[in-house]
Amino acid sequence: MARNFYKHPFFVKGVFTGATLTAAIGLWGRVLDNYSRKRSTEKQKGQQVDHDKQHLIVNESKPTTTLGAFEDTAKLDRGREILKYGTPEVGRAVRYYSNHVLIYNQQTRTPIWVAEHLTKENLQGSANRRHAKFIPDPGVDTEFTAENSDYWKSGWSRGHMAPAGNNKINQEAMQDSFYLSNVVPQNYENNAGFWNRLEMYCRDLAKKYSNVYVISGPIMVPEKQEDGKKFVKYQVIGENHVAVPTHLYKVIIVEDKYGKPAAVSSFVVPNEPVGFEHHLKEFEVELFELEHVLGVKLVPNLKAESVKSLCKVDGCKLIGRQEFELYFIGRKLESANTLHRVEKVWSELEEKKLKPDRYLKNLYKNKIKELSEKEQAKVS
């Protein structure tokens, strides 16, 4: 299982050059300390506690009507009188899209969780993010939606929770991923760097496993002050007060060829720059700890403690700096539409002292041929 997050030295003390990363992630450890002790105490109480918990879970899982829950028609009738003008709505219905599912938080103007199912097949496609635009989700009440203007000049990027790279299957799925209901204010370097590499790792897993299930979202971690008091502090941006999360989380479940869970891991990453020197394993947390802080049972149908850690099974190794930079040079070459642009992108290899692989060499050669033929056709 995952190493207890709060015990990792990276989250307790130290200095992260150029950012306040250590302080941000250190908060997580302090928040989980008491809860982990509580869980440990419960486990020591023995099988009777487990039996009681199972009994409670069974009772809670029984389908009940409103009347069954109250078992008192007088209370139900009185409740209807009290709610004469309707039951207050928080807008937390499950929302279904072409290729992802989410629950939206009307107060923070961000999702609570976003769920995806990745396979080798459904990651294929020709949909292009250049033909998609960030827009408010038409299914969210305009009173509670974020706007693009909230992000402009805010210092924060629009970070996908279900990334565009997972939605090439068709243009509708691609556009759905650009709804602001699927977006959180994210640190630019984190979005383009560590978090991007984590998303790429999820796609790589789909090449190894028959099914990959991913749940992502923002999380606010309480901060402990010098006097011992704890506060939840976060910035809000724009006219609509879009909440900037202190951290981001991702739960990854992989299945074997029989459709059985082969491994699961949960990660909590600070919403700050995270360099290449840090390993994904450093951010692995116990699923129950994440759920405790988030206040959400993310995978109620999975007994996670009986499933192996993904990091133990697969290693949780993200691509390194050189491979990552070559990947982005390749993306730039693919989208280049002039010979000048192709040469400018190719020059980055020399500037960064990178050696192109066979794929990049062929891509460069084909782009030069394609664009040269287009220019020749214009002249003739």
C-alpha cells in the first residue's frame, strides 16, 4: 500500500527552490496525522469493529424511500410544510458527457471530481484541440458558472481535469473537455509540467492494461497556524470568485484482462511547480486519507485495501526531462503550418542540446516535404 503521506520527509520539512512547495505539501501531513492515528486505533479494536462496520454498510446500502428514512409520516408531512417553496438545491447532480463524468461545485465554480475510463482504443482519434474552445458549461446555471474572464490575467492557467489528450476519440468529446466545469485554476508550470506528465502516464497505462479508470479533482488542504489553529485558505479569482485549489488529486485504477482490479493508487499534488527531480511516488497517499480530507467516497465499489499499490506493481515512473521535451517538440512540428515554423521548432533541438529520435527525424522530413509541395502548388 501507499506510504503514509504525512511521514514522508518531503512533506514535513525542507526547501523547494523557487516556490513555496514544501509549505504547501507539508500541510497535508499535518491534516492526516490525527486521522491516521484514529484509523490505527480502530484497526486494533479487532474483528468486532470490522463486523459492526460491515453491518452499517449493509444497512446504508439498502434502498430506502423518503418515508422509510423517516419512518414517521408526521415528520414527513411537517417537512413538506417547511419546504413549501422547494428544497434548497446545491447543483451536485452527476453530469454525463461524451467521454467523462463529473460533479460540479457551484460554490467554488470548479468540479468536485471528474471520472474517466481509458483504453488503448478510446484514446485513438483525430479530434484536434485547436478546434475546441474554453467555454462555460451550457448545463450549468449561469449564476454559478465560471467565465473565461475570471482566468484572464489572474496568474493561473485553465487546468483540465479530464485532459484534452484523453479525448481525441471525437470532436464532441474534445469540446466537452473544454467546458469550464472540467477546469480548475492551476499553476502554469504544474499544468504544463508534472501534472501533464502524470496524465501522459495514465495514457501509457492504457497500453499495458485492458482498462484504466481515473478520478481527478481539486482539493483544499487545511493550514495549521503557529498557535495550533487550522484554517482552510485559498485564493479566488475573477468576478465569479473561482476557487484556486491548494492541491490536486488523482486516483488511478487499472484492471487486468479479466476486468478485475489489478492495482490502485491515489496521489495528491500541490498546486505549485514540481520539478523533474521529484518522483510520483512521493505524492502517493492512502485512498482513505484522501477521501477523509475531500469528504467524498471516490470509489465506493472498490475495496482498495485489498488491491495492490500501482506504484509497487508498475513503478509509477513518469517520463524524464529529455523525453518530455522531445515529445513537445514533436507536437510543435505536427502543428507547424509554414516552413519557417518547422525550421524554428527544429532549431530548439540544438538550443536544448537534444538528440532527435527516428520518429522526430521522419516527422521533420515529412513536414518539409508536405509544406514544400503546398508552397510549390501556390506558385504554379
